Amino acid sequence: GDDELAARFARALALELAVVGLSLDFAPVLDVLTNPGNPVIGDRAIANRAETVGRLGAIIVRELQGRGIAACGKHFPGHGDTSVDSHLDLPVVEHPPERFREIDFPPFRAAIEAGVAGIIIGHLLVPAFDEQRPATLSPAIVEGLLRRELGFEGPVFTDDMDMKAIAAYHSRDRAVVGALAAGCDTLLLCGTDVAAHAAALESIVHAVEREDLSYKRIEDSLARQRRTKSRFAAMKPWVDEVSGGWIVPPLSPAWRPLPPAQLRAIVGRDEHQAVAQEMREYL
């Protein structure tokens, strides 16, 4: 059934991530696809019903994390009913609060109950909760909804801060400081422009020096990240169901790179390609 497929898929994913040393996966997508024309979530969504997304999303979280891979659900407070791609512009989601609580929040609640390590905030304007600021920059959404209402205590990640939903309306300096001030713990800065990344770090340092951003806010984020890393560093080795070999979780002090021949025998193996195709057809 669906549950068994989701579990097999997540186990295959966890194995391939573990052997190449990746300890964090920005998955599962927890958006409920209520808009079939959604240009950015469409083929990544698990389902169009909240119950199915929550149930299968929680299975994926448990299977990944049971094998030492930190899962990160996305895109809170819900990107499933958008007609604008947030890579290109800022989507506005006009639903009333009760619609979010009935449709969009339940999959995130299920993932939180399953112990999901992290959650990504979507670059969305949601007037029902904040008329001025996108979710990434909104204390009302990050601290008020995700932390206090849903009870999430782990690290909160931004989506890519260079996406036009943010970059077209906010300077990089103001955006990175605003995201941290709103309650986000980790900034996703993509690309290879090292100077731009360094400038973003400098803007955070200056904001703390000016007391525009409290030092405690930074300390709280670091504490969440340390707790999460410690949690996954303590994970025990597990057995590869196909080869019978022991797999060491990537954050374990005992993790070592596998010889190339062993890697080739695991990454992209036929069993994994088959379950990936099954999952693709299901989605």
C-alpha cells in the first residue's frame, strides 16, 4: 500500500544519502496540493489531501531519521495552493486562518509529532497572519504559529534567500537579518558567490553590534542546531537490507567514506531505481 511504498522509498533514500555522507535532506514536501496548476509544488507534492500528506510525510520522516538522516519538512505555512512560483515572484495566499488550520497545518503537525528535525519556511505572503511581511520575515508566523501554536522546537530554515519572492522586494542585508529576527535559525544562501555570502554574514554581525538583532536570538539558534547535531551524531549503525552490510550514520564519529566499488554497488542500484519509479508514478 501507500504506507509501505513511502517507507521503502525513504529507506532507499536514507541509504544513498548516508553512504555519500549527507546528513540532512530537505524533505518531505508537506504542502497539500489543492491547486493542480501550482507551478512550483505540483510534481513534488505527496497528495492533495491533508490526511494523506500527513500520514505519508510522517512515515518518510521516521524512516529517514531512524537511519541517521535529518528530515526537514516544507514549506510552512503551506505552499500547496499557489499560482506563482516563489523563485520568480512573491505568492500571496488569501485563505482565512481556519482554512490553514484545517488543510495546511495538519501535515506539519504530523511531521512534528514524528520528530521531524527541521522545517523550512516558504516565501509566501499570508495576509490572514501577517499583512505586511512574507512568512520568512514574519515573527507572527515563525514564532507565533510554528513555534507556539504547533509546538515546533527544532531549527527553522529559510528557503533560498536569493529567490525573487524575497530578493525582488528586500535587500540581502535586510532580508537575512529580518529572517533571523523573525525566528528562523538557518539561512539558505545558494550559489557560489562567496563574497555575497560573506557580506550576508557581515550584515548579521553589524546588526548584533547595533542591537537591531539580539545576541540571545543568535545563541538560541545555535543551541537548536547543536542539539539537532548531537541527536543524529548519537545514532547507531543499521543494516543494509540488500547487502547485509552495516551502514554508519553520516554524523556519527565512526563514519568513513566507502571505497568507490562499494559506493557504486549502492548508489543508483536497481532496487532503488525501481522504488523511485514507483514513487514517481504514485505522485
